[in-house]
Amino acid sequence: MDRLDVERCIVVGGGLLTPRQLSRQLLRQPTQAETQGLTCDNRSVLALCENSGGRLVPFYFANPWLDPKEYRELGPRFAGLKLGPAVHGVPLDSPRTSAYLEVAREHGHPVYLHCLDRDGFRVTDLVRLAERYTGLRLILGHGGISELDYDGVDAIAGYPNLYFETSGAFKHVIQYAADVLGASRILYGSEYPLQSAAAELCKVRELTLSDAEMEAITGGNIRRLLARASS
């Protein structure tokens, strides 16, 4: 963060699967038995962030196989919600997903999640969530499905509560998203430590943008979302 002149960043727990295990789950639908025990130690993440002097901003990583009781309790101390459909294998249209989205709406939290190329997990399924939860800000992680998801950008274009996060996407797709959605709906993401934060930032800095649009993508937009969550 110091090297890249990053003042604050969002932190979410990880390590529930190794990268190799996760890569296998991206290709198939895991069973409940395989994923229901994959629970993040959100309390430890929260403690670390609260001791960071405000530089680390915690998002709660939900396990949809569990009741959202802990998230409801701790939610006011978190800034947002993370869902990992690729990790837990719970579809976006599942009542288990909806249970967490209802609590996120109570807390005013933005929700970050991934989409996959299978029924119940596609960007079109995320769009249906945006239609149901118009008051929720939903963030499409990693530029959609694969690094070249122009169709995903087009699918979310008409839904102002849907945002596009840049990590993993090709530079050209990020430029397309900025042109179609407007810079106000683009969020820089690093995907650190699986990816180089500097490499992801380099892609954004290569875009054809005004200084104001660049500032919005690299900080202003997420600050605005977080400010709404805390108001």
C-alpha cells in the first residue's frame, strides 16, 4: 500500500481453499458436503482491521450454508459483504443467498460477488438480483466471467445499482466498461495476494480517462459506496 500510495483498502478473509482447489471448483459444481464447512474467521479479520488505524476496511465473507446471525450481529462494524459463489457453490437465486442480501440491505452494505458460467451463477442471474434488490449496491467482481466479458458489461448497463470491479479483466474490457457504464460505476480492485496490485493498477492507468474519472475509479467511487454504508 505504501509503495503504491494507497491510503485505504478493503480487506476480506481468504484461504478457505488453495488456489489450485478453487481453480477446480470453477470448472464444476461442488457439493454441499465439500463446501459447507468453508467458513472465514471474520472476527479475526475485523480485529486486525480495527487495529490498522483506519487503513484496512473489512468486508464480511459469508458462508451461505450458515444462518446469517453472526453477520447481523457484527454487521455494523463491517463496511460490506462478500459472497463467494465459486467457493461455496450456492447459486445467486438461492434462498440462502437472499438471506444474506436481506441483512446487507438492513446494514446498507455494498455486496461484492463473483459470477460463473453455469446456471444460477451467471451475470444474468446477478441482474435479476439487482432487479429484486434495487436498494442494494452489487459489485460484479473480476470484470464478469473470464477476462473478456463484454456481454457481462452490456448485461449490467441498465442497472445503476450494479458496479464493475476491474481485477482480472483485460484493459480493453475495462475501457469498454468505462465507456458503456460511465467511470462512476467502475471500481479498481487488486486481487492481492493472488495478483500483483501494481499490475492491476497499471491496467487502469493505461485507460483513456480524464483525471477526474481516474480518481473516481481508483478511490472516489468506493469511498462514496462506503460513505453510504456508514450513513
